[in-house]
Amino acid sequence: MTRKLVEEYRKWGLEVNFSKTEYMCIGGEQQNLILEETQQKISHCTKYKYLGMIITNDGRLDEAIAQRNNQGRQAIRQLNSVLWDKQISKENKHRIYNSIIKSITTYSSQVWPLKEKTVKMLEATEMDYCRRAAGISRLEKIRNDRIREIMKVQHTITEDIRVNQLRWYGHVQRMPEDRIPKQILNWAPQGRRKRGRPRLSWREGIEKDIRERELEEDLWEDREKWKLGIGRRRRTF
């Protein structure tokens, strides 16, 4: 396949830079590619960045999510003097958070599987911002619930992510059957699972959120009703 790709490139006057080109195999054996005729080598890699998102050869998004979270924390540190400034209103600090910090942290979050560890990590970053914006040090030992009351935080960053995921899910489901995103969404992998506890998939997280919001199975067919339904707060147990 690689040889044929290189040959097609040459027909259009394009050349592959073999010293810079790498390839990655997800879930399979990692090895270099050697083109038969020229004996040119394409080295393998274990991860790469595509459209601002890290993709790893184990098929997981843990590293990509952690990187996004770290970039959000870095932005908070750069805004530290602004957040501690009492002359800036809480409303403006909310606007800063939504337009900068949350946008950086939640980029591409529509496809994230929200594990318990991921939820705690993201909400810890959000709380770090809220504490600084409220002008309260961790040494004062004020509970997170009280910080949210002071900053008038109505919902967490992970709740916003879940709503965006449900919105994206409804958008894809309304696509025609021949659209690639919908085919991928409804595709079921063949074969047996590996031994051990199965990983939480994105689809399983979506189905759980639909149950907790008590949404009808095909409500996504009506865009307006789906929009109202996914905005409903999750039940607490």
C-alpha cells in the first residue's frame, strides 16, 4: 500500500521525504516499513499530533486529554495576576474562563471517554481557576462547594462536556446513512475482547447520560426536543 501511494505521488510530481515521514499502527505490531524496490525505510512511531490532538498507538485518549488539561493550567498560570485582581468583576472573570480557559481545555472533548480519573482531573483544574478568581488561597481551607457559591458556578466543566457530547451525538445520528461519521459511530468491532475489565467506551458514556436524563431513544430525530432534553440536569443519587 505504501509503495503504491509513493508511486501515485510521483505521477503528480510529488516526492515523499522519507527522513521526516513516520507511520503508526494502532493495536498491531510496531515495525519499520521497507519499500521493496528502493529499500527506503519509513520509521514507525508510537504517537503523533493531528489537528492539535495527540493520537497514540494504543487507541486511547488519556495522553491527549492530559495534554489539554495541562495547557489549560498553563493558561491559568499566565492569567494569575488578572485572576487575583479584585478590581476585575466576577462576571468578567467568568467571561475570561469561558472564552480562554474552557476553550483550551475542552478542545475536541466531544469524543472523550469521561473516566472517573478524567472527571476529577478536569474539575480540579476548573476549581484552581475559581479559587484564584475568588481571591481565596488553598491555605484558607475553604470547601469547593463554598467556592462555587462565591463564584456563582452553576455547573461543572464535565457537565458542559457531556452536553456537548450529546449534542454531537444527535448531530451525527441525523446524518444520512452513507456519511462516514455515522457509519463509524454505529460500527461494531468484530472479534473477541482482550482479557480483563473492558474499557469504558465513548458510546457507553453517551448511553449512560441518555438514561440519566431519561431521554427517549430516538429523541435526536427532533433537533429542538433533543436540544431541550440534553440541557436537562442529570439525576443525582
